[in-house]
Amino acid sequence: MNKGTPREIVGRRTRPAKAPLSRDVIVSTALDILERDGLAGLSLRRVATALDTGAASLYVYLANLDELHALMLDAALAAVQLPKARGLPWRNRLKKFLLSYLQVLYERPGLAQLAMSTIAAGPNSLRIWEGMLVLLTEGGVEDGKAAWGVDLLILYVTAIAAEQSNWRGQDQGLGRVKSALSAVSKDEFPLVFAIKETLLSGGNNRAEWALDAIIDGLLGARKPSASKARGKGGKE
Amino acid sequence: MNKGTPREIVGRRTRPAKAPLSRDVIVSTALDILERDGLAGLSLRRVATALDTGAASLYVYLANLDELHALMLDAALAAVQLPKARGLPWRNRLKKFLLSYLQVLYERPGLAQLAMSTIAAGPNSLRIWEGMLVLLTEGGVEDGKAAWGVDLLILYVTAIAAEQSNWRGQDQGLGRVKSALSAVSKDEFPLVFAIKETLLSGGNNRAEWALDAIIDGLLGARKPSASKARGKGGKE
DNA sequence: ACCTGAACACCGTTCAAGT
DNA sequence: ACCTGAACACCGTTCAAGT
């Protein structure tokens, strides 16, 4: 992130007693805390303490906690593997892309929840959007469908990651899901009872299965707006 | 919710100076607060104040805030319109069902966010699960597919409601999305630039379009597990 | 311009003490 | 058994004061 105008070393010992603050250090410190302690453990005060300062100091670089969240999300999304130049068919590349996105969200707990409540509009989010639009367009999906389609795919990936994150949420854990399911009455909810195990099964394949289903649906789906060749919105 | 063993009126004036606490009053008071002030305005202390007591008193009826959230969600889901006995084709009934679910989440701000972070396992959630499984089964979707399919549909509905709720989130609002999009560079992200308006368009039809796409995908999707006619799980 | 301590107005949860 | 006040250990954000 440093623009890097080369600088001479000024002091003998380059161990600044206190690293100078900046958006970048704040964001990466916050991501460290998120990784270690989850979303519940993340606060401006903790970030400030980790940087050996007070929370008020952060307000020079951030408007508020929401902005930190948005910056964290976009910074984390830098790790998403963008699709390589053509080689595999578009659909395989799209799936790899989406699974990479999913994995990034999975890896650090809390990031997915953050993604659900934050409007991501930084450069990395935009790169991801653009990349997916390219692939869908390459796959022959029309403009309108592609836009809504990317939104649908990203929303699903984010949601499934957030859901899984909850289940791993330190205190409650998967246990609560299991005990809730095991208490289901066979007489009252026979079908739910019957699919109890299926519901917990699947693991990694589950998301891939769902993404396949959504992509299939997208390919078959009708165009978003009335199909008139591009009229100015005249009704009928 | 009253089981209603008939009771004689005891006092002359039946205006209890203080309504007795119970899970039900706590939950419905909390839902009122959610409706008025959103998720950010909801706290145990506020619920307690509204009930003219202290936060500590609530712990007789609730293990913690998480439990209140779960109870609130399930209580709110009572408003979801279950599908009527057969009449319309299963697919229409499924869509109506899902749209009713969506509407309930839309109606009170914060409920969807709550749904994303809470494991819903109360009677109303189970009724909804059971109802959807019935419809998919009626539609000829196999068992395994039906289970994952309901999960996919519900997750999507919840996620899209939560996303919309964020955009309406009092302070930031839709404005932030718009300004973020209008700042998109035409040269760097041409496809995103091109679909800016499409992205914001759609409103109600959008969710319906997406649900159609997902259902289509579901109907075409392969079965979750290996497709052997129902072996006991022997591999190959 | 940047940083700071102290304050303000909140949180969830616990606990000893009351009835 | 139920309720309570006070306390504990936190929050985000603001602001006057320092450099």
C-alpha cells in the first residue's frame, strides 16, 4: 500500500517506539483482532489498545466503526483469487472464483457476518464484481440477467458463510443446532424429522451443489425486465 | 398464547399496576421495540424499562440476549402465511409461501438481521420447514434435494431481506450504495459501470425473479448424495 | 494536524439482598 | 420463586486540552 518514494533512514535504530497511525495499520490490526477473537471481540477500543493509543485517536482516520468495517471487508477481499485468463470454460472459472470468495469468508470468523451488514464498495469488491460480470457475459448471459445474477451469487455465498460462522460461534456452537433438531417431534413434523441428518451433512460439497443449482437457474431464467428490445420503460 | 383456564375477576379494577412478567410479554414488548427502533434500539435494558423493571429481572425468564432473539424470531414468524390446502400448483404455492416469509422479514426492520444470526428452531420455524418440504415433495423433488433445497431457499430469502434492511438502516441508507456506485470508474470497471442502474432496479420483482431462478435450478440439480437407489450408504 | 484523557450515554450479565 | 439495586466490565463517540 506504500506508494514508496524511497526514504533515507533517519535514525540509527529504526524501531519507532510507536508505529505511526494510518488507515492501513488500523485496518490490518483490526483484521488481526477479528481473526483471533471474532466479531464479538472486535471494538475500536481494542484496536486502539493494540496500537498503544486511545480510541479517540482513531477518529482522525475513521468516521466511525461502520467505516472500519467496510475497510476491513474490502481489505480482506484482496485474498480472493480472481479467475485466470481463459483456459477453463467460463463456468468452471466462475465456480472456482465463487469458492475462493467463500473460502476467504470462511477462513476468518466474523468476516462473513461483517459482509452481511456492510456495503462493500472498495476496489477489491469492485474487482470481484467486474470479474464475475465478465464471466457471466462470456457465458452468454444477457446484461440484465448478469447484474442480478452476480448479486444473487454473491449474496448466497456471503449468506452461507455467515450462517456457518454462527454455528461455529464460540459459545453456542453446532451443539445448539443439533439439540434443536434432535428434539423435533416425529408426529408433528414428519418430513423435518426424516431429513434431520441430510440437513447436517454435506460440508463443503453443499455450497458447491447450491452454486451449481443457482447457476443452472440463472442460465434458464427469463430476463429481469420486460423483454422489449430496450425501450425507454414504456409499459406494455 | 394463554392456555385459558377461565378465571374469575378478582379485583374491581383489573388494571394491574404492573403487568406480571412472562416470556410472552417480554418477547412481544421486545418485538414492539424492534418495530419502532430497529435492531440497534433493542436492548435488554430497554425492554426492561418498557416493562417498568430492571434488566436483571428478565434473567428469570431468559438465559441471555441470544435466547430473546431466538424467541422473537420465532414469534414473528407466526405471521408467515402457510400454504393453503392444495388448489394452486405446488410451485405457485411455494412462491407465495416464500414471498410471505420475505414480507414478514421486510416489514419490521432488524428482524432479518436477527434471522441471519439466530438459529430458529421454535414451532413456527418448524412449521415453515415442514410446509416447504411438503411442497417440494409434492413437486417430485427427492428427499435429499428437498432438504438442501429448503435450506437454500430460506437462506436466500433471509439474506435478501437482511440486505435490504441494511440499505434502509436509518443513518447510512440507500444513499451510500448510490454514491458508491456513482463513483465507479468507467475505465477500470466497465461492466460494473454499465449495469449500475440495473443493479438498483427491480424492487419487488427482483426477489421473485431470483426465487424462480433458484427453484428452476433446484428442479434440475443433481441429487446431493451419490444417486444409488437408496443403499444404506455403502460407497459405490 | 495529530493525539490524548476524561467524560457521556449507553451495553449484557452477575450477585447479594430483599420479599 | 421472583424481583431488585448496585456493581462489574465493557461499548462508540465527543470534546476540550495539549503538542
